[in-house]
Amino acid sequence: MKRLLLIAALLAWLCGALSAQNKTSKHSLDVMTRSIFERLEKRDLKSGILLQQAAVFVNPFRYDGTALNDANCMDANNFGKLFGQFRVASTGKSVLPEPEIYLSDLRRLRETPDTIPLALMAMQYDYIWNGAIEAGLLGWDADQKLIDLPRRGASPYRQDTSFAFAALLQESKSGHIVYQVPSKLIFNNLGWDINGMQIDFGDGQGWKSVQPDEYVVIDYGKPGKKTLQLKYQQDNREWKAHSFVQVPEKKAPFAFLGEYAGTPDEVVPLGGVTINMFYDCPDHKL
């Protein structure tokens, strides 16, 4: 397993630039990685995904839905990479839609950064288990491509599940944030009916039950990094994932006040509006 992951990672390092420039080239990263496994008979795969067929930029085993730690705190960038890996690793028609489904939201967030969508992924995948080659279940062809060996008594494949979610924007405009988990951004190939999620938004109010497409308004009283935790009950176990959002310092009502006295030099009532004047010069010119 480690050797096969290393092959994919090495190809990513050597060929990433080529892949970005031309995904149809015979030297592209996607094509080169998939070609190593193209001769395998994949009828034993249950998920429609063979992990090692894609270059490994994000390790899916970290996102196992159990213990939460710094290594599996997901952001929008790594969520997109993991999404892309599962798309490329599909053995037939991709089990995931085109990435435009969430990239369009990322572009929109530049204009409305106070609304932050949360994306969720529960993906089962197959992988070639560590020791499959040594056990005589698979072998290397003369041109260093993996092949099935005859009369094997067991499958070379194992299954696992990645459970991850991410805020698609890591920096908010203010401490007033509207969150949503859009149905179109819930990706799973397990047949789960994703309802009854619970999310702790890091505002000190604890867990909240959240349904897909529901808007949740959160007001953070203090700036800083806010950890978002999600948990979900399925298959007699609790699945957990986490992400984060950075809340900025509150801006003063008038940015220039720091350069002047704390109180106005003159107060002028004007038709129900009060004008505070701060003079910069001894002759009291504005």
C-alpha cells in the first residue's frame, strides 16, 4: 500500500505541471498514473473507485470520521484536492460531478463573503492493500504495470471511507456569518440519507441540528479562528469531521479616528443627524 501510494505521489511531484497544462497528453499526470493500473481486472471493486489510480495530494485515510486532530482539519483547498482525486480514481463514469458544482460557489463568495457554504463528503473507496504483491495476488509486468496473477485465492482490494467537510471560505468579512450546507454540496456514494447533522460552529453555543439547505446565522462576539465541528450518526456509529473559519477584528466605525482625539472638537446637530467634527489644524479647518 505504502509503495503504491508513493508511486502516485512521486508522479504528482514529477508531472504536476504537465498535467495542469494538458490533461489529454500521454505524458499528463492523470494518464500516467492511471496507466499503471490499466491492465487490472477491476470487477472486485465495490465502490467504483480505485484509490491508487489518482495521484495522491491529500491522504484520504486521515479523514476516517473518528478522532479529530490538526492533520485532518479540512479547508476548501484540500477538500477540492480530495474531491478531484476521487473523480480521477473512478474506474468507470465518475461517481462525482464536475468540480464546477462547488467552484462556482467559490467565485461567488468573493462577492458575498458573509454567506459561507459548507461542503460534506462521505466517500467509500477501494485500494490495493499493503502486501497484495508479496502475497502473490498482483504482479508487475515487464513494463512496470500492475497485472492480475492467475489462481489467486483472495482479493487484492480493501475498502475504506473518507468523511470530511469544509467551509468553502476560510476568512469571513465580519463576525456575522450565514452558514448553509447546500444539498448539491453533499457528496456520498454510500446511499446515505444525509439528515440530522449536528454542527458546533465554535460560537460557544454548542451543537445545533442542521438540515441540508437550511440557513444558520451565527454572530461571533470575538475575532479569531473558529473551529467548526460536524457529527453524523450512521451505521451504528458517529462520524466526525471539522473545518475552520477566521473571523477578523472589528473595524472602528471611522477608520481615521485613531489619528485624532478620542472626542470630537465640535458637535453639530443637523436635521436629526449629528455631525462630529475632528479638526486637524490649529485654524480649525476640516
